[in-house]
Amino acid sequence: MSRPLYGGVMTDATDTTDITAELERMAERANGDGSLIRRGRFIDLEFMLQIGDQAHYLCIQKGRVISVTPGPLLLHPWVFAIHIDAAAWPLFCQPMPRPGYHDIFAMCKLGMARIEGDLHPFIANLRYFKEVLAKAGPGPGDRMQEATHGR
């Protein structure tokens, strides 16, 4: 059992290879979106995305997700970290997530996620990071596109 988030209970994540494969698919979808790459063209950083007790380091260079490295790795630098409860991740990844699981800040409000570190690059490029995370999930659909353009 992992340490609890603020107001929530963290449970153990599913198999690391499943989460890694899912994050690699998310990276492929993000890298295939020209407008997203253009939006993130000035972003060069590495951040940690922790789902349950499984940490992954995502390296972003010029708007492209260059690598997804499973962790945790001792003394591995990251600019900011997003921690998401293992039980909340599958709900977030649904094609139409229920209220409270549709957004990283909504999950923070429920105590199912938290963000730490240097938040300036995260907040300055908030739409980029929200759209990258919205690429997670089982299907080829783009939740952010559907939400903003009403498909």
C-alpha cells in the first residue's frame, strides 16, 4: 500500500508493464498531434507521473515526448511531479470520465491526485500538459478535441 494522498487513499497500481505501455501509447498519440507539438515547442523538461506506486519519467523536448522511463530511480531529476491514485487513473482514462475524474485539478480537489515541484512550467503550459494527459486511454479518440469541439 502506498502513502495516501491528501484526503484520498492510494492503492497499489496494476502491472508496471501495463502502465508503461499505456503511457507509451499516450506519448505516441501526443507526438502525432501537430498542433500539440506546436503548442509545446518551447517545452524542454522532464516530469514524473506517478500512478499509484509506479513512477514514470516523461522527457519532453520541443513539444515531443522523447521518452517514458519507468521508475522510481534514485536521484533522478524532475521539474514537477503529478501523483495520481491507482484507482483514479482508469477512471480518468475513460473516453468520457465522470465528474471529478475528468481533469487533474478535479482529482486534486477529490484528494485522488497531487502536484508538486516547480509548478511554473506546468502552469505556464497547462493546456499542453492537460492535452498530453488527455491522450491516455484505450482508444484512438482525443477527449480534449471532443470536449472543446463537441464531436
